[in-house]
Amino acid sequence: MPAIIPLQLDNNFQHITNVDIELLLKQLKANPQLWNENPERKNADGSPHVQMSDIWIRFRDKAELVEPKNYHEPHLPVWYPASLILNEVKRIALDVMTLFRAVQLGGILITKIPAGGEIKPHHDRGGWHAEYYNTKIYIPLESNPSCINTCEDDSVNMRAGEMWTFDNLKTHSVTNDGDTDRVTLIITLRVE
């Protein structure tokens, strides 16, 4: 991967580079049982994520997530059991950390928006994790031309294997009007 060069863009999205996702896709397709082992984001009252599924790769230790407020408190993320099965995520995450010269690795998710599904407009302001891990990386693993990410007034179609970033503290959403699922690897970093 090339060294990151900060760009001033006219919109909210920045395409960084492309990533080899083939091995991770094979691991993911061989392990469908991993989807929604941790359905908290999907099932939370008023969640903008109700139509999607998750695989939690890295976040706060499950033993510390006793009350809803625990999701928003300072913590050190740990690797979840899914990281042992989808071990290609670690290679990608370490490459991304190096590329951005990150000082810490935060949470990691794989999300799936079904055909016809959406993530409703929302922002991640006020959450400790979203604000402390100040750089959020999106790598679609599966996509289609009718899957659109929006951040404020800007929209983009992120294709499979592309690495993107945008400010998730701004209002953002995703619509998948295509005939296939949209699957995305999300990696959060602390960059200083």
C-alpha cells in the first residue's frame, strides 16, 4: 500500500487505495454462522442499523458490556473469537495501521446490508469510541452499483476492494437498492 497523503477534497469522502480482499471473502463465505453473534447494534432501540447484520471482530470485552452505558465508556478493545476464524482481518488491519501511521487500533466490524436495505441517517457524535478512534476506514467486500453511501450532501458508490474514509461524526447513511448484499469491513484507528 502507498503512504497516505492527506488530501483536501471538495466532498466528504476520500478514496485511499485498493485492498486484496479475496482471502477474507473466502473465510467469510465459509463461516456464515458468525453473522449476528452480537446483535446489540441491530436490536438497540431506535437503531439506524436495524436492517443490517454484524460480525464483531474487535471491541470492548463482552464481560464489560453489562449495561447500555458501557458501550460508550472509555475502554481498550480486545479481539473477539471471530478474529480467529476470519484471521485475514488482522493482516488487513495491520496494513491499514501502518498506512495511516496509527497509534492505536480500535473496534473492527464487518457489516452486511441486504438487497433493498439501508442504514438510516445518523451521526456517531457523543460516543467515546467513535470520537477517540478518530479515523474510520471502510473496505467494501461485496457491493453493487446501486449501493450508495451518503455523508451530508455528498454521495459515493464504494466498490468492492476499495478503501475509503469519511468523518462519521457527520450525518451519514447507506442505501442498498441493488439485488445483492453490501458487505463492508470497518476498521477504526487513533491517528495523531
